[in-house]
Amino acid sequence: MTERLITDRQPAGNGPPKIDPFRPLIHFLIGHIAFVLAILAAMFTSLPKKGEELVPPLGMVLGGVLFWMSISGLLGAICALIAHLLKTSYLLQREECRRPPSSFLVACLGLLPIIPGVFAVAYAMRGGAAMLAGIPTLPDMSSLPALVF
């Protein structure tokens, strides 16, 4: 039954369906870039107007999150460009010579932009704990449970 559904969607006489192994990676990276841009827009709108001062831990949190999310967005765009170039070279090869991409390469291109996002989340967690505890500096990650709970 699956074969019939696949052949029903294909125009007659075009042969087997074309497989695009890079499509999920490119879609994931584009979604990641959109998510990062939404966070950056929210961070810029949360900055105070002229003349107002930020609470000390909040300024450090905003700076850290803006920095690391900007790096994450840049890496996402670079990885999407690399994935698109690999996809183009893959599709330009003759079908009998095509090899599927390395799973390690695809995993690296997908996970590389996520790593700076982890640091941004760490900054946000430290800032939230500092605001809950009412301290003027960002605490260490090891002291977060004692401050929050």
C-alpha cells in the first residue's frame, strides 16, 4: 500500500522519487534561526529607554543572552549555507555515483548552533536565580539550587 501511495504522487514516467537527505537538516536550521531572531527581538525590546538604569544582574543577563544567541544565530546561518552547498553538490552528482551524507557531518551541522544557546540559557538561569535571591551579582551554576529552592 505504501508503494501505491508513493507512485500516486509521482508524475508518470519520471522514475523513482528523488531523495533529499539534507531537507530535514535545512528545515531544522531555518527553524533555529527564526527562533534565535525571535529571542533577539524580544531581548532588544526589553532593553530600557534612555536615562533608565538596569538592575546589576539584569544587565549582565541581557548582555550574556544577547551575545550567545547572536553567536548561535550566526552559526545557524553558516551551517545552513554549508548544508545547502552540500545538498546542491549532492543533487548535481549522477544518481549512480551518489552517496548519502555522513551522519556525523549532518549531526555536527545540526548541533553546532545549539551549543551557544546552552550558554545563553545558563546566563538566563543565573540571572533568574540572582533576582529571586535578591543578590546584585550572578551566582555560580553550582549554587543555583540552594538559591532557588
